[in-house]
Amino acid sequence: MSVIEKIPTGIKGFDEIIEGGLPRPGITYIIGHPGTGKTTLALQILYNRALQGEKGMYVSLTEKKESVIMRYKNFPAFKKLEEFINEKKLMLFEAIPTYGLSKDMVISLIDDAFNIAQENGVKNIIFDTVTSLTMYLKRDEVRTILSYINDKIYSQKIMGIMIAELPLYSEVVNPPNEEFMCDVLIVMDYVWIYAGAPKLDVRLIPVKSRVSRVDRRSYIAVISPETGIEVIGTIETEHFTPFRQG
């Protein structure tokens, strides 16, 4: 049996609400609306751990790795991003699925990513997004794939982060398996706040953790180029409504 560590993320306000960090080995599942900061949160965790001397891998399943670099390299919060990539402290593994991707092809892709991770001593890995990885598979195949990733993460003693998409106007997450298998579940969505003038904010909720207590309160998250993502406080008012509909 592996000893599960709590790994600090270095993100202001976030470590406090998850009681010190994310599990390693273990899987953290970040699910949310588009534009709520899911990728920024995960990549910032990877970056902050690289600042502490740990190697990380970002597996991009939705966009070209060059696009990811261009998007973040000029953020002061990621000022060493290109340096870390050039020194292989951070590795970007691009694997954008095409239509008709079979279970065997997905497993081969996962094997390639974890083989590179093992060869390079990677301690932290992100899959962005697992929705893209599994969207062409049947539900029972998805469960098999997620179990396979879980086994890899635990056997290689890695902190794993899986990102998934939550549609703006639907409660449906396809397929609904990851949240049951993960160790930590974070939801990031939009809410309308009605304290004074109506305001649309990003809400972050720690829903589940097998390694710490979570209060399941709603927190406000903000993103800026200077600091990246921060958790700045709770939503004090009860007068809010979820952004997604029907």
C-alpha cells in the first residue's frame, strides 16, 4: 500500500479549503463550465509544483500544445513556463482524439503518456479533458479506461488531475463515472449573485474528498494574469442561482 501524501498546490485560498493539499497518489477531478478556470487551476498546480522541483506533465486532449504555451507564457503567474518546458521540468503531451477513437487506441495513448512520465520522473500529471478522451466510447468502456488511469497513477505514485466539461445549459455530464472514482472532486461553475446589483461570478465548490474534510461551501474564484487563479472568499449571500438551466 502506498502512503498518500497531501501535496500543497500553492494557490492562494485553495489549500485552505482542501485542508492542505491534493492527494498523491490520487486523482483530483475538476469539472466545470467553459471559461471558469479549470485549465488555469490545474496548470497552475503543475507549475507551482515545478517551482518546488517536481516534474509535471500536461496531457492536452482538446488543443494544440503550442496554443497552451501561447496562452499562458506571457502571464506573470507563469513567467518560467517556457523555461520549465525547455528544461523538461514541465512536459506537454498532445493527444487530440479523432472521431472513432477505440478503447484500444485510448489505452495505447494512455500508455504512451505514462511511459514518458515514468522515464522522466514525473510526479504530477493532468488530463485536459477526460471528456475528450472518452467521448467516443461506450459507458462500460469509459469505466475501464478510468480504472486503467487510476491504476497507472497509483502504481507510479503520481498526483493526477482530470478535467471534465460541464455544459452551460445542462446538468448532464457525459459519461457520469469520473466523480464516483476520484479522490477529490472540485466543481467550477457560474452563478448569478443577487446581493445588490446582479453579478455573474465563478463559483468553486469542494464537493468530495477522501483525504480531508470539505465543507461544500460555495467560494468565489478569480483569475488574473498577475496571480493566476485565486480563491478569495465564500459566497456569503444565499441569494444566488446556478447559471446552467433545465
